[in-house]
Amino acid sequence: MRPKILLVNPWIVDFTAYDLWIKPLGILYIASVLEKMDFAELHLINCLDESHPSIPEKFKRKRADGTSKFYSVEIEKPYMLKNIPKKLKIFGIPVKAFDEELERIGKVDAVFMTSLMTYWYLGVQIAVERIRKKFGSVPIVLGGVYPTLLPEHAKKSGADIIVKGEGENQIGKILEEVFSIKRDFENFNDINSYPFPLFSLLRDKDSLPFLTSRGCPFQCSYCASHLISGKFRERSPDNCIDELKFIKNNFETKHIAFYDDALLLNPEKRIKPLLRKIIEKSLNFQFHTPNGLYINSIDEELAILMKRANFKTIRLSLESSKADFLKRTKSEHKLGDLKKIVGYFEKAGYKSSDLEVYILVGLPFQEMEEVEESIKYAGDCGVRVRLAYFSHNPVTHDWKKMVENAFLKEDSYTL
């Protein structure tokens, strides 16, 4: 008999969270590799599944753009968060429903768990505790953003195996460690050779995530994206179209959310040819860009292509209107003329209020006057502002600078 592997996307534990097209894309890629190997029977528990039968109906209602609120329950704050005057919540399916899913699936031979933000690690710990209570010493493999950036911290989660970086080419080693077997395993040296994510495991496919590239070629001082997926690689437009056609032909998906960190890099090579093919083949999804787009990559032609391809959510990565701030944070590639870019989109048929821009807030040594001026500049351009709050991560340059200046202790993240 084939072994049974349980895939888990854990809860978000935070003070606030909203379902902005969140799907566990990383573990769906891992599932597709396992499926291609025909190695195991696969089961998924997605703790962030807002279509789960246990979720009250009012939390299943979605906005026209496919986003929604998460169901949540207040939980007790751990000691390091006691002084924060907000309610700490667990977002996603009820813990009781998770236990019932474990009961329904029955005994498993291994658990592969993903993770997102490092500061959501409490959700990982709760999931591990529930699995241990049910299945005892079953091997638990933890991958994703959290163990990639904070492997030593992640080892305290209760998982047995910590996977740093992309997992597709580590599957063979993991299976050997967990099941004591050796078998031929395909290495995916070309990003275009990856099998499509195993979306069929999801209950709700109304919106799906999509990547045209992996990694980020930049090293902004406040960001860890360049460390998560390694070297920047781009998929071919034809490979991207094949996946979009597969989604259209197999699921009733309405919304596609681009998860790229650098969607508009090399626009003549990737995004423009892709959009032309989307238009040509009438792939009539609604497209969304939750990650900020580099405004200096946008020209009049690209704005027109985005309108014709049916881009509904457009978020631009302004970060700051100040060139010296962008230089100080090593993000000069984000410097551009927002007013001119807004003009391109208006000419393409958008209203300025259809556009949103991210402005960074809370970076070390950032002056409030700089933030206020950036907000005013964006407002004068007629766009909507989304404040992006700096979250401290010990692998970033800005964390190290804060430690050097005694704003933080070097081991603060271990609390």
C-alpha cells in the first residue's frame, strides 16, 4: 500500500488578518511533485479554507473581487504579547473542525506542513500540538517562509524535519529520511519544468494564486524576499498560458492573484507577451496584484494591456516619494513618476481611484514627515493609499541596524 501523507496549511495567529486571495501555493507545488511521482495518497487540511463546512455562512460571503473576512476566535496572549492592547485571534477554521478532519482522514504516515509569515509561527505550533495529540510521533516536515528565514526558531515548533528554501528539489532527500527509501527523483533545473500546483486539493477554487517567476533580484534593506526563493527565475509566457488554460478548462475559477515579487521586471520579455496571449485566447479571469508593482516598469502600452486583460486590483509599490529614502533602503528601483503612471492608466480606461499604492511606515530612522509627504503626494495623484507597516525580521539589513543602535536585542526574535 502507498503511504498516506497529510498536507497542512496552518492557521494565522495575529491581531488582524484578511483573506486577500490567500492560498497555500508552496505546498500545492509540493503536492504536484508527489502526485507526479505517484508515491503517496495525499490529503490536505487547509486551516484558512473559508469554504469549510464548519465556517459560519456570513464568513463565506465574498466581495466582488474574491476577497473576504476570515472567521476568527480570540485566544489567550502569550507572555511576550501581554502588553499589546489588542485581541489576539486565531484566524481560519475552528480548532475542533481541524481535530474532526484528522479523525476523518485517519492514521497517516507523515505530515508535510507549510508556513507563511514568520510572525504567524503560533499557528504552526498549534497545528503541531493537535497532530501530536492525535497521531503521536508521526514524522512532521515543516517548510515554507518561516523555517526558511528562521530555521533555528522553527526547530522549536515541534516539527521533526525543517526544510529551508524551495522544497521541490528536496523531496527525494525528505522521502528517504522519512520513509527510509531510495528511488530515482527528477530534479527541476528549469522553472518551466515544474508541474502545475495541485489545485484539485482545494475545496474553494473561486480564486487561485499564480506565479510567473520565483525569487526577487533586489535586496531592499527592510525585505527578506530575496532569501526565500533564491535566484530570480522567470517562466516563459507560453508555460504561464498553459497553466492558465489548464485552470480555465478544469475549474470554475474567476479570480487569479499574481504572487510574484517582481511581476513587471523585464516587461518586454514576460508580462507584455503574457498579457497579449491572455487577450488573444480570451482567458477572461479577473486579475489581481496584491504585491506591489514597480511603477517605473509601467508604460502606456502596459497599462492598456492590463486593462484589456481585465486587471481589477492594481497595487503599486511607491513605498516613498523621497529619492533619498529609497536610496537609503536600497530600493531605488521603485523610484518613478507616479503622476505620469496614473496618467497612463487613466488613458487606458481606469480611474485614478482604481489604483492603490503602498507606502512604508515604521522603518527604523524613518521620519514621520517623510511618511506624511508621501501620503500627500499619492493623494495629489488621486490614488488610494495602503500603509505597509514594517515588520522586523532578523535576516534583514534593517534588523541588524536596529540591533547595532540598541533599538532591539540581538535575540529578540527568540522570545
